[in-house]
Amino acid sequence: MKGLEGLSNWQKSILEQRDPDVRWVAVCGGTGCRASGAMDVYDAFIQEVEKLASSALETRVEVRKTGCHGFCERGTLVLIHPDRILYQRVQPEDVPRIVEQTVVRGKIIEDLLYEDPATGQKIAHRDDIPFYKKQMRLVLRYNGEIDPMRIGDYIAMGGYQAAARVLETMTPEQVIDVLKRSGLRGRGGAGFLTGDKWAYCRAAPGDHKYLICNADEGDPGAFMDRSVLEGNPHAVVEGLIIGAFAVGANEGYVYVRNEYPLAVETLSCAIERAEAHNLLGQDILGLGLDFTLRINRGGGAFVCGEETALLRSIEGRPGEPRQRPPYPADEGLWGKPTLINNVETWANVPVIVEKGPEWFAGIGTGTSKGTKVFSLVGKVNNTGLVEVPMGITLREVMFDLGGGVPAGRSFKAVQTGGPSGGTLIVDTGGAHVHYREADREGRVAVLPESLIDLPVDFESLTEAGSMMGSGGLIVMDDTSCMVDVARYFLQFLTEESCGKCAPCREGIRNMLHTLENICGGKGKPGDLELLQEMGDVVMDSSLCALGGTAPNPVLSTIRYFRDEYEAHINEKRCPAGVCTALIEFSIDPAKCNGCHACVRACPEQCITGEAKQPHAIDVTRCIKCGSCLEVCRFDAVLKQ
């Protein structure tokens, strides 16, 4: 097979062999749905289709195990083609009737449909469900459509044709110009202009250069990169081929978290299939490019998401950051010029080449072009993976796509940009990439309810003092204690600090100690000022961005939720009722009918009272587990 013509002929042959009348079933095989029993559902479909094939019926059915469909809250998800009927929370026992009624007879099964909580309406077609309706899926366009283990599925969709077109008809300078005109910015956090970054690496002296795909996704609640690699690893491989041609690289690495076994499996298969069809390796498609791609499994350290620590890890050294300059574009892996982008950035490249830079630049706002993939998690009805155009508001993401806050609770805050959620503003100077930190006053890790109509793009989030980050959105409601939230993220960062520099190693630990005292009822006047002072020192003097942004969860929650901190310190009270040292359980005698449910549930047997008489809690023995509150059906148990 040679060139674009060879690829086009391969695509044509695949499509010609497909039966246009076949009905096919896409079973979500992403990690989330697998946890809900997706593989059992898939096996049940295979068995039912085998029975169907041996029957007298003429219906022809194909079953595909695809990547993540995104609507993780509703797994296992099953999409019936060509009608695009979506069934949710499917169990193996549902499969026979899906095949018999929907696949064969075209009848919709009402009890397996999504029900809109706002209207009570059952929705049959996937694209009519609010969770999907406002999405614009570019990076995720083939998730749920192709089997990631079959390269033919990707080829049938026009896969690798963008890379072939680049190799056959364009110069490296033209490719970089396309990236510049598209306005694509890095999706890993800093938001640097991708075309400029590629140009710097191409201009760097040296005959040997490297490409790296950073898939070390360590933010709590984030699973965007994992889902892309699980659902369509070929898009990332194709982006890397285009990047190799543009900057003059012959070797590449995908640095994947070792905790992502399914992503490693699908990516390994994609690389193997690409090599077998001369899409990787020597003289790709007979068009002169030599490019090999390897997988490097990460060591599980959050700090290895920082590019210089990542480079050291690939080299077999401890994953610790180093001072910059020199920057990786000049002196990266084994001292050679190295181009590093994250999974989502690489996956955007083939789309831009295919659709054109002007088309891509027409999506989004200002200098924030295209779409962004977010993991929407926390206190929201519809958790999952969403891809939306830049400029959509937080309200739209959380309430239109996310379905609002569960159980009628009130929205309180949303955490963006990873556990440190600070702002990293990018400067350019000469032929280098320079990073400078934003002013401390503007940095926010947690955005309050007052900013719910903020557009989600690089400019708006930066102006608000937050950052886009890799794309994690953690929603919190009025049951969340913001002091405890800050404590949680600081504990995470304390454990993940590499310990190389004292400000990060000692400063974060001391800030955490102060927060633990506040949550434990030992806070004292002056603690807030101490936290702010320590935060300034840690940000100013830490070696890398982990320490430089680590105080942000603390400083932002003090900024927007100072009253909660003061209640903890001055009143020894947790308004959200989360910090166990500051809460107390009691029973309202006017509401208690003596049903004994709390007595049976209490592990410490510290609730007393005769049957059908008001009960009481011995607070000296109560361990504040909340079991009594959970079982009481009369709202008699109080938490104060």
C-alpha cells in the first residue's frame, strides 16, 4: 500500500465488503461501563446474535465493543444502529429482548430508555438526550462508533488519510502553518499555541528529535485522556505521525499511566496494527518518513505529568522536575530537542488537517479555538465525559449536560484545573517557550456559585483566576465543606510532592497540618493569615508547577468561603456538617417515636430509650458515624 491512493482504496474495499442492511449494536467497553458489567453484556449479545444467525430470520446483526460513550452515570450503555437508539443501565438479562424486540422488530423498549428528570420524558435517540445535545464531538467523534481493536473500523471512517495527505502533498512548514492558523492550544493545562511550539522544536538544532504524548493523567476525577486512548487510539497515533513529519522526528513515546491497563492494551494494539500496515516504522506509506512509536508506562507519580519530570522518568531516572531553561524543545529527552503534547492535543491534529484550519478556528471564542473534553464528576446528576465548544458556560455544562445537582441540593462550587487549579500564563520570547506564573491575587482553584455563568475558555478562566487545566470539573453542593475540600487536595499534593525542593516538601506539609487542626477543632486566630503567608512562600520559591500552584485550593477557598473558615476557627462549627470533630448528633424528642431503628444501627450502642418513647444519644460515646441519621425515617436525628 502506498500513499493516499492506497489508503483510499483500502477504505473503499472495507466499505464495499460491508452489508448496508446489517444492523449493528455498539456496546460501551470503556473502563466505566466495564465496572458495570459491560463485558457480560457484550458476551450475551454475541450469544444472542449467534442464535439469530442460526434461525430462519433474515435479520443480520453485528456486535461491536467500542470505547467510552461518555454517559458514565448510565452504564452499561448500548447503542443500536442505524436508528441510534440508546439503552442505558443494560444488564445481561436485558439482551434477549433487545435483540428480539429492537434489533429484529424495531420496537423500542421503554424501561431501558433515559428519562429526562426535568420533564419525565423517555428519550429513545441518543442525540436527543440533553447530555449529548449540546456536545460537539471532534476528539470523541468515533468513541462509541468504532472498535478500537480493529484498525479497519478507523480506516473506514477515513482514518490516516490526513497523515497521508500531509506526507504526500505538504511541506513541514505548511503543516506548522496550518496548526498556527487553526489556533489550537495545548489541552494539557498551559494552553500554549501548538503551532508555535511545533515551530520552536523544528527550528531547534540537531539531527535527532523526539515526540512525546503525555498521557500521565493524574488529576483526581480526570479520565479524558484514558477514554480517548481506550476509544480511538489511532487518532493519537495519526497526530503523532503528522507531528513527526512537521518537526523532523523519527522516534516517539506515549507516556501512559500504569493504572490504565485498558488504554495500554488498545494503544499497543493500534501501534501493532499500524506497523503491520506500514503506517508506522520505516518509509511510512512509501512516502519517505521513518517514525517508530513506543509505549512507556508511568511510575504512578503525579509529578511526572510535569514535562521535565516525565522526561527523566522515560530516561529511567527518578521522576523529579528540573530547572528551566533549557526547555524540552531545545534540550529534552536524552539531551535532544523534544516536542511534548498531551493526548487530546495530538488527537485534534488529524481533524484540523482534514477539516481545515479555518473550519476549526470558527469554533470557540477569542483565542480559544475548537472544543474541550471534560470529565464532569462530583455532585451532579449526569457524571461522565463531555466534549463541548469553547465558550460554553459553566451553567450549561453543569445543568444542561450534567442535569443539575442531585436530591434537590444547591450548587456551591466547581473545582477546575486539577488539584492545584492555578493559572499558568504563557509568554513567548525568541525561539523559546517561556512560562510565567499569573499574579497570586487572581488565582482560583475553586470557583464559587457567583461565577456559574463564566464562559469555559482559556481567557475567561484566566481572568477569573482559574485555569482550564487538563479538563477535570468537580462539582460540589451545599453538603461540601470547603475547608475539608482544601484539606483533601493539599493531602493529595503532599503525598505526590517529589520532595526535591524544601518549599514544596515542607511548605505543603505545614499548610496541611494547619488545615487538619482547623478541621479538627484546634484552629486558632491567625491561622488564616499564616496559611496565606505560607502559601505565598511555597508559590514563590518552589521548583516546579506542582509546588507553585499547590496553595491554590487553600487560598481560593479562603478568598471565597472565608466565613466557613471563621466558623471552624471561632465557633468550632462546620456549617456543612462534614468535619466530624466539629459536629454533634442528637435526637429531637418531638419527632422521635421510639421505633428503635437507630438503636439497632448504632455500632457503639450509645443510643438509649424505651420502645415507643423518645430516644437519646450519649455524646460521650458517640463516634459520629452517622448510622442513626441514615436509618431514621422521621427526621428525628439532628446533626449540628
